[in-house]
Amino acid sequence: MARQWVKMTGERARIDAKANDTYIIYEKDGVLCKEYPNGKVVPLKKTGES
């Protein structure tokens, strides 16, 4: 149940980001990543980096 909720939350975040022309941020393999609506994923290397 919890995994399904997390998956649905991530999907909803992507939909909202696309609708608002913004990005989502998540952690993958210990690295924070920015994902844009066009599918581009940019890893963040330093604190406060955009």
C-alpha cells in the first residue's frame, strides 16, 4: 500500500510540473536530481546549485 502511494505521489508531481512548466526534485542513488517536463534529468552536485 505505501509503495503504491509513493508511486502515485511521484506521478502526480510530474503531472503538476508539466502543467506549471516547472521541475521536480528527487533523490536517486544518493544524489538529488532535477527532472524537467521534457524528461531531462540534471543531477545536483552542490548544496544550493540550480
